[in-house]
Amino acid sequence: MKSTVSVLTAALLLAVSGAAFAQTAVSSEPAPYSVFVDQPTGYTFVKLPGGWKFAGAVSKEEAQHLPDTVLTSVMPADSAHAMNTASAK
């Protein structure tokens, strides 16, 4: 199971890293299909049109060497601003 999640996550990271998403300062919300990796935990999420979806986890070593297109922060410029997520209704 863990190897399947790792393979899926790696494939997802490679597919998205090939797309034309440049990591820049987050102005309001990340673009759909952006990948976010929480570096302390390695948990990986994908921004879908309906909200963020958990996609698996990468190792702490992999989380330290991510492509430039992978987000490591999704805090808006105004941190008091609430973000839309799939679980917030």
C-alpha cells in the first residue's frame, strides 16, 4: 500500500512539474492542479477545482528536494483571509 501511494505521489509530482505552473508569491489562491507538500510532514495535496485533496506523502528527504513548481506554502498574503477548501462548507 505504501509503495503504491509513493508511486502515485511521485507520478503526480512529475506530471505537475512538467506543466507550466511557476511558483510565485501566492496572491489569492493557488491555481487548480497545483501541488502542495507540507515539508515537516511530507503530506502532499493537490488543488482540484472543488478544493484541496490529500494525495499521499513523500519522505522527509524527498520533501527537502522538490521541483520549483511544487508549493511549500499556501498562506495568502493576508493571512487573516480564509481559504476555500473541500472540507469547509
